[in-house]
Amino acid sequence: MTRFIYLDNAATSFPKPPRVIEAMTHFMTRVGANPGRSGHRKSVEAARTVARARKSLAAMFNIPDPDRIVFTMNVTEALNTVIYGFLNPGDHVITTSMEHNSVLRPLRHLETQGMITLSIAPCDIKGQLDPGTLMPLIRKNTALMVLNHASNVCGTIQDVKGVKHAIGHIPLLLDAAQTAGCLPIDVLDAGIDFLAFTGHKALLGPQGTGGLYVRKGLELRPLIRGGTGSVSEKEVQPDFFPDILESGTRNNVGIAGLGAAVDFILETGIEAIRDHEKALTRAFLSAIRDVPGITVYGPLDAEARTSTLSITFDSILPPGDRYDYGGCGAVNLELMEEEVYPAEAGKILSAGYDILVRTGLHCAPIAHKTLKTFPEGTVRISMGWFNTPEEMEITARAIRRIAARQQ
Ligand SMILES: Cc1ncc(COP(=O)(O)O)c(C=O)c1O
């Protein structure tokens, strides 16, 4: 296999820690049974595997009761579970102009059905939300605030505590798709009421895994109802966690892998992971920020962002924006004769250098409208725990060559 440089960790992380694959193989070959369904020892072992994963996730997010975590297919299902299961007709919801379609589409759906009203809090050109802008949006019937913890387009990290402080008693649903596993998250300290996460990105688990934490005292209508392996004598859905929201056999092979991934992260230390990703981001940003004809989006300070960043190869900048456009300020605003469109740059990186990135809108058109990169989008370079400084040097050199039209 030829050596490639994988920089698409915001879509899904790769590679995975070997123990993730081992845990999944072990479950498939040695455990195999359905947890919580049968009384035999293999079913009990399967149930223990799932319970261990729940416990590890609870430790990671400082969740007092692991049973308040339910496993889902991904963060999209977790977000939908809250949006469709918590909101009632006549409710008002606040969200931001940096959200993923996994938040906006269900919210827009309920809005077009006449179920809810929606306010979109505007973020600035670097994707940052000022919590102060939320106060005037709050109404008597505001029932939920939905916030993307960090942008999947440009890495901007939001001030979760500041947002919670601004909205007070209004429940906060945090979309931690891009932060669970690479940024410390403490649901109690930050006042997070619902935490939606996906297993296959920075949590380093397999695809088809994710989850939702629901603060005690908050009730949700399940998206689906069915067999849970518990209170089987009753024809109605159990009303206790996690069973109320976990109908049908879960992706238990995946959950075994996710549990191993979370244990890997806990042992490695989220701080160590964050430090590594910050160091990569700092080095990469300083290698590309002065390249003529490139704009970097999001904050230039590694502290204020994740290791996901977006660039464009610009020819023309919007009038008046010349010196404060995007994140880069004035350092790289030489005009080029021709723009290299994001899709074209992605193809050159892949075909010419075996550097794998994502281009386009990254399922977040509203974020691109905020960053002024709609409709072409950006070239997204998303680093992860397994990337190295050498890989980022090679990538920076490739980007310089593309910007200089040397390819
Ligand atoms: C911020 C954000 N929300 C939601 C999602 C959806 O993730 P999943 O496909 O795992 O449900 C993503 C993934 O790209 C994301 O980055």
C-alpha cells in the first residue's frame, strides 16, 4: 500500500487505535451474543461490554450517571432525538449561523411544518458567536438552544459556558461532533443539558456509533419504540434510561470498539491529544499563513480552534474586506491571476500528492455563508491524533506549490 496523508479526520478519523479493531474482533468472535436479551453467560458478557463503554464515556464527560447516556448510530440521530423528542408545538429555538445540516435540517423541517419558530444567532467572519447576542433573541417560549461546539468547517471553538450563562434556564443541546475526544468536555461544569456526540471522529471509534447524554430531570419522547430486553411483560415502552431511547439491537460490535477507543483516549489523556493537535495546527498555520493567494478561515490562534482548518486559493477578495478578510489579516493578500477552486485544489492534492482532504461545503452551507465562502466552499484540512509534523510540512509545501500554480 502506498503511503498517503490522511487529513480528513473531521469527516471520520483514520486510522483507529489497534485496540479498537481488536475489541470489535473479540466481540464478533468470542462474545457474539445480544446484550440484555438472554440470561446466558455470553449475553451477560455482551451487556458488560456495553456497560463498560457507557461508564468510560461518563468518565470522559463527567456524567454522574452512565445510564443517562444512550447509544445512537451517530450524532445526527442523537440531535434528531432531542429536536423531535423534546420540542412541542409553539416552541421557539435558538441556534447559530455556524451549524451543520444535522442541526439545521430537522429544525427547518419543524419550522416549515409550523411546529416551532427559529432564531439564528449570527457569528462573525471567523465563525465566533458572541454570547451577548443571544439575550435579545430569548423569548418567553424559547425551549432550546442548539450550539455547535466547534465548527466542522473552520475549527472555531464556541464559548459554551458563556452561552449557558447567557441563556440561563433554557436547555442547551451541544453538538460535540467535532470536539468529543479532542477537547475536554465537562457537562456539569459547562451546564450542558443534552450532549450529542459521534463515535467515529475524534473519539476514534468505528462508524455507526454515537450517543446522547440527557440531564436528569429532562424528558424525551423516543424517536422509535420497540424491544429493549427489559420489562417484556409490558406492551408500552419502558420509561427509564437508557432503555426508553434504546429500542432494538444496537450496533454492539461498534459499541465494543467505541468503548476501547474511549479507554485509549482516557489513558492517553485528552490534554495530551489536545496539545499534539495544537502543536500541529500552530506549525501548519505558520507554514501557510504567509503564502500569497491563500486565505485561512477561523481564528489563527491554536487555542481558539480545533485542528480542522479551511483555506481558499483566492483571486479576488470582496471590496472593503481586503485587510480583515477571513482569519489571515493582511499577510497573504497578493492577488492571483486565477483562482484555484476548492474542488480543483482537492483533486490536485489527491492525485498529485496523495494528500486526502475534503472540499466543498462540508454539509454546513450556513457556515459558509457566515465565512463568505458560499457556494464554492473551502479546502478543509483536518488533522488528528495520528498525524505527524512531517506530514504537515509535506502538506504545507504542496499548498505553496498549488498557490504558485506549480503543482
Ligand atoms: C458539527 C457536526 N455535526 C454533525 C455532524 C454529523 O455527524 P454524523 O454523520 O456522525 O452524524 C458532523 C459531521 O460531519 C459535524 O461535523
